[in-house]
Amino acid sequence: MNLTMKRFASVTRAAALICCTLAGLALPVQPARAQDALRIAAVVNDEIVSVFDLTTRLRVALFSSRLEDTPENRRRLAPPVLRALIDERLEFQEAKRLNISATDEELAQTVARVEQGNRMPPGGLKQLAQGLNVPYETMTEQIRAQLLWIKVVGRLYGARSTPSPEDIQDRLAHLRANLGRPEYNLAEIFLPFDGSQTDAEVKALADNLTAQLRAGAPFAQAARQFSRSPTAGRGGDLGWVPQGELEPELDAALESLGTNEVSAPIRTEAGYTILKLEGRRVQQAANPDETRLRLSQIKLPETGPRALSAADRAKVADYIHASLRGCDAFDAYGKTLATPGTGPLGSMKQGELPPAIASTVTPLAVGAPSPVVSVGGVPTVLMVCGRDMPSTLPSEEQISMQLRSQRLERAAERHLRDLRRLAIIDIRI
């Protein structure tokens, strides 16, 4: 499945309004005055986003990105922060329309996961809110919106996002074709050209973020606050991406990037992307010698108390090859012969077998008998009862989950874009 990260930004009415009204905005990040709490920053389908909401969220964004609290940085951050607040209102409204809610227990569990993911102690998010002098609800409302949005997308698109067996096999074939090629474990922050800021303003924000990320600001937190990619909800995580599957500009930037390094902002047709390279590898095919085979055998001795004549050995071999398929039937027939050594051999690695036996059983299908071969000087028919091949590739279940997650992310992006397009959004500042 192609992972080309093409993005096409659309100019919405809300974005155009933000561009016009926030061009010179420099909101205070000191504790909001009473009149600030009453001022309206935006109206989203008759619901209010207050200046107080915007101011407190800006404080969180500045902390997350470790940007200096300056009027210039606040001016640059205001458009994406207000856009995120507007999106949250749309997500809340869509959840309400579908009668979807989140219990306090679900919110508490999600908060606990956020704290664990950010290596905070229990209650750490509340302590952070107190330290930033922002209401705790500023933190939890953002988390609640994400929780509700996951439920919304799951209800609307979950059933349609399950990949078919053919999809999974196509993905496996694609992964096999990429064996031997470099792969990159990546995280991203994507800042689009959406009409709310000029190219230069988006570039300036990207430059500021890059400087702070290189100085040690948490990449995942910055991605959740600022990235407009579907990966933002999981901290920008792209996972392992084969070489050549990103946009050419991004692929080229990876060649000189070291592990755990953050790229300079990379301009593409749709916006600026900041990449973090978290790992590099070449995915190799598994060693076939590590394949584990479960074998069984039927001995056809030429000497001893259970010896078979040449004619009987030929008749037994012909019967096995004509009539027996599968180890249950093979072993049951072997018991009737009761020849010494006949029966299951257990599991062993293909590379540990004697060369003559390995060359005999390697091409065999599971459950099919081998030609008569000499094993320890005794004519023998072998059967492969099971073959456990090692693989460096993900399992079919893992691929199914990955494909479903990718489809849900794309559906979420499309649905939110449709909600923006249909919404009545009025910017008041």
C-alpha cells in the first residue's frame, strides 16, 4: 500500500477570516482579566470561543513547544491555536449530534494514559495546569474532544475501515518487495498553507518550533499542539516508512539526517514539514535455516525382525504416495506397520537437519509424503507436519490493525474538513 504523504490544503471561510483578523494579534498571556473572559474570539455555529479560551490555550502551547513568551511568538501561534479550538468545537458539536458522550471514568483513564505517555506521575497534568496558571479544564477539554472524536469516527466509519483479506495480502506483498531497502522510523509535524498565514509566517513558526525541538522540547507534545496531519493525535508518529514512499522533498532530507535528529522545515506543495528520525534500518528477509519443521517418518527396514521385502517396500511406498495426505493419516498407518523408528520426530530447525534430509523436506508441501530416502541407512518416507517460517514482517493481524488505523485517520480528516466547510464560523477579534 502506497504511503505517499501528499496533502492538499483547502482555503476555508474560517481560515480566511483568521488570516484577516489575527494578522496583528498579540494576546496577553498574563492571567486574563474579567473583561477578557467575556470577550468573544470566535463563534462556531452559535457556540462561543472566548478570548480567555484562546489565551489559556496559548499558554499551554508556548509551554509545550518551549517557545519564548514574546508578542511575536504569540502572534504566530494565535492562528493555529484558534483553529484548533474551532475544530474542537466542531468535534464536540458532532458528538452531541450523534448522541455520543464520554463518561468521567473514560476521561480519567485517558488522562492517566496521557500522563504515563509523558512520564508524569498520577495527577501530573493537574499540577502542570496549576504551574501554568491555567484552568485544569483547559487540559481536560482538549483530551475530551480527542476522546469524543475517536468515538465519532469509529461509529461513522469503523465498519467500513476493516481491511479485506486481499488488502492484507497486498500490503504483505508490498512489504516483501521492500525487503533490502532502507526504512526510517519517523515522526512529523505538518504546518499547512491554509490561508490563515502567509508562507513567511508559516516558515517562521516552523523555524521557531525546529529550534526548540533541537534544544530538547518534546516532539510528541509539539506535534499534538501544532501539527495538522492525521498523525497529530499520536504525537506525529509515522512508524517505519520505506525509502521512496514520502514526498521527494522529505525523502531527500532523510539522507543526511542522523538518528534522533530533527530536520529543518521542509517546504512542499502543501506546507512545511518537520521530521524527526527515530531510527534507521534495512529490513532483511529472514534466514530460511531458522524455519522450524515438524516432521514424521515411516521406516521401511531391509533387515531385522520387522524387515520388509523389496516388493513389500515398493507396495507400501506406492500406497503412502497414492493414499495418505496429512500427518494424522500418515502416523496412523505407520502404527499399523510398527517398524522401528516410525513416528513423529518433533520440531527442529531446517538448518540443523542433515543435508540429504534438508534437501528432501525443504520443497515438500505440508502433509505431502516424500520420496523414499535413506535415513541412517534405512529406507524412509518423510512428511512435513508443520512449517513455522520466521519473518521480519508484521503479522497479518498487525497489518490489519495498521490499515484500519490509517483508514480511520483519513476518514477523520475528511469528516472534519466537511464540518469546517459546512460550519458558520465568525471570528470576532
